Amino acid sequence: MSEKKPREVVKELVLGAIQRRPKRITLSMKWGEKRNTIRFVNTDGLDETVECGDMSFTSFGYGVVDAFREAFGELTEIGVSFRETIYENEKVVLDLYPTGSAGIFDIYVSYK
């Protein structure tokens, strides 16, 4: 049996949290360690942190977008700046904002 790719791991974690409507999904990288975490937060009391092992910003970002595409349909990509990208459709908006030097990748979610 083969191990799942990081992007697939993220997609599964996010799909499991989508019904609780997270407002922010954050990858926190621990430099030099393989104990990165993903945190899901919303205004209704959800504040869950899951250890995800070694994870790149790319795998995290695409995994989250893949999960929201599966749950909400196709998303349009809008480039905002060098670091920031927005994905949206008539149901949801994802604002991806990585801060590489701090080891944090925040994704802010708005539901329409």
C-alpha cells in the first residue's frame, strides 16, 4: 500500500472540516522538523489543530483548493499580488496568503 501524497492528506483533512465552515485554515511550519500543523478556526467555537507531518506550502495550498472545489464546485483564480491569490465562485471565496519567512500560510474563507 502506498503512502498518500501531502496534497491528498490536506484535501482529506479539509473535506472533513468543511461542514463546520472554517473561516481560517492555517499551515504552521516548524523549520527543521517534520511536525507541521494545520489549524481550522471559525467564529462558532471551532479551533482544531492537526499534526500533518512534512508539508510544503504548495501541497497545502493546492490541497485546500482541491477540497473546496470538490465541495463547492469550480473556482476562478484571481491573482492579487506576488504572494496573494483569491479563488472564488458564487458560494465561497478563498484568500490564500503565505508568509514564507514566518513559516505560516493562512487561507481565509468567506461563504456567500
